[in-house]
Amino acid sequence: MTLINKYLSAISGILFITSMPALCGEDPGPYAEIISSRVICKQPGKYIGWPSITQTRSGELLVVFSGNRDAHVCPFGITQMIRSTDLGLTWTDPVTINNTPLDDRDAGILETSKGTLLVNWFTSLAFDTEKHYDRNPSWRRHADKLGDETKKYWLGNWTRRSLDGGLTWEEPVKQLVSAPHEPIELSDERLLYVGTAYLQDKKIIGVEESLDDGQSWQLISTIPMNSDDDVAFAHEPHVVELSDGKLVTMIRYNPKDHNQSYLRQSESYDGGKSWTTSHITDIWGYPPHLLHLENGLLLVSYGVRRETFGEKACISRDGGETWETDKEIMINPAINGDLGYPASVQLEDGSILTVYYQIDKAGEKTCLMCTHWRLNKAFQK
């Protein structure tokens, strides 16, 4: 029995799952059907967020995130992982992958063609300010115990591999770039990671590759920004490879005028060695996560932190040349703007599972949620 058949069998008697509307009651529009939305991980009293998802060759779903937090910014974040063997119906308790002395944030996960699990994340000292210490005296005591050498060693961007399905993990590898979602594996088996970095004290959108299954990384190119844009406002890119080898990357852009926070985009036609100058899209939201669907459509999902708050998506039928923003899909509405970082996988039956973080109930801190949905058949034509 396939995983999809097991899933259908499991939900056959659960009325609240089938064709359930989004949790906040808003219709996704005529372009998609919401099958279910649910909480997949909640840590009472803790703030958790920034998930990424992958589906392994065996069909297992793995989600990594930053857990055990006091708040959006704090010293205590750790990289954790949950698993589902029934296509997102149920999830294990979280296990910890990283617990460095600093704040571990924004994890991504990839299973390579060799069966290796690769997790990326970055560490932060954003909590290390007088403003935060005045509000949270215990944070200062924690920081004082770290010491300058510890801070210097651990501050940065990291990847880490597991050769046994996540039971054990190799030593972390420091690298140049960082992004909230995972690197990708190209058709030529190179790993490609697009992220932001500082090179000689200048911010760049850098492209790193790994030729050894994630054991080491080399910078191969940078993405040029449009002269009308400031790279200081560029953040959190994600990249996808299309069936013809074209690479499309989209970039979060957050200028001082947040009304202008439209995603930027760039393309590569030579495997990431060179890129077109970034250009503005009509998509407002951030950060992007790209998924090339089996039918050839290109999907981007993103969080929208203005009315109407929620996780949204739209598609391109021409490899990212144009986006159907007039047919934007509401994956799941939210009660406020503390949300986002949706990441998606396509399941065996063509439906889509998207994970993200937001607040489940008023008065609570954030949790992880997932929505199982599909594009309507008429919309796919």
C-alpha cells in the first residue's frame, strides 16, 4: 500500500479533515482546495518558528525549525526536527540537532541523492544588546558566561550532515552564505546554496556549491542587484532548478518603505556560474520558497505580514517569466503578522504539503503548522 493510500485510509472516518477550510475560515479562492490545516508542533510557553521540510526517498517527511525559544529574538534557540510517516497526519516529538552556545535560527533540510541528510542554520547574537538585557536580565547573565572566544567561534553560518537518517550528526561545517531554507541538489548532483553573506565587509548575494555531498563549500558566483535596489535590504533567497536546467532564485526585499517589499528575482542559464541582474516581481511577501511541480508549473510560497495576514502562494506557467498574482492562493490566514516562512513539498498524488509558523490561538506564542492542499484541476490547465 502506498503512503497516499495509507493516508486516505487513515482519514476515511475523520470528518474534520476532509475538505476542511483554512483554520481562520477564509476561502483560498477558486484556484485551490484546502484539504486540512493543523498544528504539528507546539511548545507551550515557548516561541518556535522558521521551519523547512523535505520528503525522503522512503516517503518520510522531515521538518526542521528553531525551537525552545523565549521570543523572536533570544539567546536560547536550538535546531530541532520532527518526523511524519503518514504524510503529515501525525508527527513525532522534536529531537535536538544543534544546541550551540548562541541562538540557533532558521534551519533548512535536504536529503541528497546519496541518502545524506544535510541541515543548514545560522547562529545569532541579535539578543546581545542593552535594550534586550534591560528587559531580560537573565539574558545578560547567560551572555556573560559565553566569553568573546566562544562568541567569535560559533557566530556564523553552518551546515551539518547525517549519514544514518538523522540518528547521529557529523561535526558542523562553517560556510559563507546563509538562507532560511535548504540548498538544492542539481541534476548534475552538485549541491547549490544561494544566500546572503559579507565578503570583505560588503554584503553580497552569494552562490556556493558543494562537489562532495555537503562536506565542503566553495563560492562560485554572486547575484548582481538592480541599480535601483540596495543589497542591504536583500535577504533570505531561495533557488530552484527547472527541467531545462534553468535556475530561478527569488529574494526577500525589505526596504524602509515596507509597502515596497516585493520579491526580487534572478535567473541562471549556466548552472549558477552567472546570473541575470535582479528584477522586481509583482509578488508582495517574504521570504520565498520555490517548488517545481510535476506538471511543470512553478510554485512560490511566502508569508504576508499585512492585511490580510497569512501564508500565500502563486504560480508561474512559463518558468518564472511571469507570475499569476491575480490568482494568488491563500494557504492559511493568520491572526497577526507574526507568521511566515512557508516551505512546500509535493506528495505522490500531486497534492502539496506546506509547513510554516504562526499563532494558533490568541494569547499564545507561535507554533508550527501545516496545510495539505491541491491546485484545482481547471486551474492547472
